[in-house]
Amino acid sequence: LLDPNEDFAIRRRIPRILATCATPRSYDGLSAALDDKRFEVRFQSGRALARMLGQLPSLPVDKEAVYAAVLRETSVDRSLWNEQRLIDEPAQNESLQIDDLLRARANRSTEHVFTLLSLVLPRTPLQIAFKGLLTSDAVLRGTSLEYLESVVPREIWSRLSALLDEAGARPAAARPREEVLDELLRSNQSIELNLEEIRKRAAGD
């Protein structure tokens, strides 16, 4: 996995294998791969870590290392952020609870960063916020952005918000984090209904 001279076709598939054996060595290897030069190796390693942590929540997570990885991912310019692609496209993202149709509404860089954030932030509200960004409703997107601003470290948010579409849609006046979280959780049903309408329209096309 970590050998840059190994065949890329092999390296990008190894994380899915390591995800099935939750051992400290596998976890450490996947964590180290978050700094790989190839985006797909980093992407697949992040997904594998999220899957591993979902199975064993007691696994120790180095928050500083994860945030450092997110900072690296968000330090690219917008053109690279939007253009990064995968050769092996997974059908769905378990950690973010989005299916293939919804994944098409987000670029792979955004999905990867949110997968990494799911390692260190409460997963349920993060899932809701990510889905909120995929809706066609400006209010729901604004609530999601406001929640993210309240929980993502400032340095990361300043970079991430500049890369997300409609980053200026959040309310001007900052509210307490608990108030924003409550509103986000209450918005969950509206988000799901909006996304279901998007799925129906896509199926009709």
C-alpha cells in the first residue's frame, strides 16, 4: 500500500482488503496512506478507515493527523478540487449514507474530505449536513453550512468553505452550536424528502 513503486492497480485496491481486518497495523497503514501522492489511494484509505471505525468505534483516532490530512486535501485550487476522479468507483458511501445517485451530485474531493471528517466528528449530524449540501433547497444547504462552520476547525473551514458551492449561503449572524445542531437534526426529514424528489426526477429522466 505504501510503496510508490508498487503497481497502482494493486495499491488502490489494498485499502478495501485492509478494511476487513481491523488491527492496529492495518489502521496505521491506512492512516499513513492518507498522505499518498495518488488521490485514489487516499480516497480508498479514508473509506476503509471509516468502515473500520464503524465496526470498532473503540479504535483510537489521531484527530490531529486526520485534520492535517483534511488540510492537505483542501489546500488545492478549485480546478483540481473539482476534477479529481476515481478509476474504481464504489457504489455507495457507507460512512456518509449516500447512494450512487446522490454521489453523482458531489465531487470526489468533497466526498473524501467528509469521509475523513466522519472519523473525528459526530457521524450522524455530519451525514445530515453532507446530505443537506446535496439538496436543491437553499435554506437546507444554509443550515448544513452553518453547522459545519460551528464544528470544523477554523483553519480547515476557511479553506473548505471556499471550495464548497454556495459557501456564502449561511446566515450572517452566528448562533450557538447547540441551536444550530438542533435545527440541523430537525431538518433531517426535509432533507430526505428533498433528496427523494431529486431521485424521482433523475429516474424520470
